[in-house]
Amino acid sequence: MPKDWRDSLDTESAHDLNDLIVSALKHRQAYDKSGDPRVAQLWLAFVELYKRNAALEKRLEACEERLFGKKERSSILNDLENY
């Protein structure tokens, strides 16, 4: 049995997890002051994931605007469904 549960992760997942941990480390001063630093670190990892997701959504919106103009995506989807 592995010493650490992370040892049983595939290489890509282990790399992704390490990347997220490193990303959350920049908030160390905040979570070290918490009553439960492990839980606070987890929440800060969620914040980092949220930021990444928001950045991706923003990039996607910019791509959609370039492709379809200012017409809203939902309107385009309706047009496609009605075609």
C-alpha cells in the first residue's frame, strides 16, 4: 500500500494536483492564520480554480465574439436549432 494517497495518482493528475498546491501556496499567510489551515488551504485552492475558470470563460467569450460578432450565443444556438 502506498505511503501517501498521492502516490497512487497517474502522472498527469499528480502534476495537476501539485500545480494547484503550488498555486494555493501564495495564500499561505492567510491560511496559516486560520483555525484550521488544511480546510482554509482547500478553500483557497477552490479560489484558484475559480480564477482559472473565470479566465477561461472570458477567453471563450472573446473568441465567440470574434467568430459570431456581438450576437448573443443563445440567439445563435436558437438559430441553429431552428435551421
